[in-house]
Amino acid sequence: MALLRTFENDEYLPEFGTVVLRDTFDPDARAALPPVGEMLGELATDALPGGSIARAGAGWLQASAGDGYHVVRLEAHDRAPADDRGAWEDVVETPYRSSIGSVGLAHMTSGPWNADLDLGGPGVYRVRVARRPAAEDGDVWRLQFWPTPAAVEPPRWLARHRPATRGGRSGWDEVLGYEATELAFMVRATAAGQPDGVTVARLQAWGTQHARSPGWLDEPLWRAPPTPLPTGHADLDAHAEDRRRSLLADAARRAGALAEVAAQLGVPPPATRRGLLELLVAAGLLTADDSGGPAPLRFRRSATARPGGAAPGAGAGRHAGAPGRHAAVRLAGGGRGGRGDVGPARAGGGHRAGSGRPAACIALSGARDARLCRGRAAARRGRRPRRSNR
């Protein structure tokens, strides 16, 4: 095997987070190969910017990149180069069909300015795309091309530093609504850098520092809208009153939905955000830890949250076979010993409420349906790219 030609650009700045390579433009050369199906076109699918790392087709290649400058090296080989995947974080091979026989680095909104690399003529090539972090900003990319026989192999991964897909959503944001989801985020933000979690007093202080009122944890989840003042115009007054009734009905609907969830999890229906903490623990979104003694209960985000979704055949009320299982943490405004914190109503030591419960445990009816989950900016002083062709 022999390395035929190389090209390197050490200041490539991706556009829209995408490394782009295309055939150079030569309208007379496109007849050298027969046409191919439309699915090999660059815009045939919505998989921009480049799938999990890179994808290619008839005269184009796209790779998913971050911000800042990147080093991109192109290589032409006479046959498949040695496998050195251990030196890279991500490596993928894919077919590349060139109608021109030369390629150049490009951008999403512009083609290649030059023929950066001569592949050796039109035909079907295999390209191995490898990526690893640069010593400073951006990434280092290497694209190795070599001709392939008539039997084209599909793309395949050789190395990857993380799974190709992300973990799915648990679905609880849709089941519990905005107020509970926001509170779970606030606990996470407050507990940042504190592996042991946060107390309710610390959470209360964090909220006050971020534009909440001093008693925000104990305020009603949904405030009743005020009675509109008369305007002297019957139509405007009627519209304002209709709006007020609509808001009241929506608050009642959301309160009822949370009450149904709370009943199935074995906790009281929440009326305040302090009460929502108990519900979040019961749902497995938060962990409540207590080392015993006078120390206050501490909350932190759960490492794993089981899915929240519809349970076929489950009726209203608590989940069958688990009566009261999640009634392990009781929140009270006064807390323990006048601390204004959370007090647990249980025996024993630390407890993670909600552990061991079946994944599909929520069946909501009427007002709300439960739905399962679906589904560097950097700048350096400019330097001219290094080019080498040999």
C-alpha cells in the first residue's frame, strides 16, 4: 500500500458546524459516470449536519463538527491504509462516488475553491473519516480515500467515543408539567458542585437569589387570577371574565392531573412547590437522602429516572401491588426542629423514594393523557493553510 498524495488545511473553519468536502466543479466530466439514484444526493435526506459523525454520497461528504478552527488532512491511497483506529476517538468508513476524480474542502453555502486532492480519476472510492480533539481548539480530521472494487460495502463504524444515540427522555416532563420540570431543574442547578445534594433551605435561598419571592416554595402552584375591573363596556368586561374563567379551569385541570399522578405514587397531591419535591422523589426524578440525626434532608438529581407513561389496564389510584410504597418522604412547612426544612416520615436510614417501582406506573385519565418520551466558539490569529501535494 502506498500514500499517493496529501493535502492539509490547519485553519479550516466549518460553516454551520459541518465539515464539507465536494467534488471539484467540471461540467464536462460529469458524463464520465452513469447517473445514480437521488438518495445519494447531498440534500436527499434531513440528516444534516452529518449523522452521528460523517456521511457521504455522490460527490459530497459532510462531517459533524464543533466551533472554532479545525485541522483537516486529506490523503489519497492506492489501497486501504493500515488500521490505526486506536489513535482516534471516532472512525467511520463510507463509500464516496466521485464523478470528477478530484475533491476539495468546501462549506455548506459554497463549493470548493480548488482541487485540493487528486483521487486518481472518476470512480467509486472508500473514505475513512477519523476525528480526535486538537491540542487547543477544534478537532483534527483525517480523510483517507482509496479506490474500491465494483462491490460497494455499506458504511460502518470502526471506533466511537460515545453511543450513536442519546438516552431518551423519561417522559415525566409531559406527565408532570412545567412547574415540576422547572423545580427539578432548579434542584439540579442548586446542587451543582455539591455531590451530597441540597437542603430545602438552600433551594429556597437559590430561588430568592434568582428573582423568586422569599416564600416561593410555599406559594400556591397556580394563583387565582384577579377579578377584572369593569371597563364600562359590556363586551370587554365579558371577554375579561371569560378569560379569567378559562385560566381558573386550566389551573383546575392541571391540579387534577397532578393529583391523579400523586395518588398513583402514594403521596399527597401537591399544592405548592414544597409539595412537588415529594412528588419528584416519588417519581424517581430526585433522590432524598437523610443521614439521620438533626441534619436536614438533602435532595439531588437522580442518576436514572424510570419512564413516565401510560400503563395499559391500570386504573385510577395507586398502582396495584405497591400501596403507599412512595409515601416515604413527608414535607412540612415547619420541618424538623424549626429548621424550616424537610422532615421524613419513615423508619431507618437513607431512603431513595420511588426505587424499585415498575417503569410503566402512571395511567392518567380524563383531563390529561400520559405520553411516553418520543424520541468552542474559539478564534485564533489567521494563518495560511499548509498545502502539500506530492
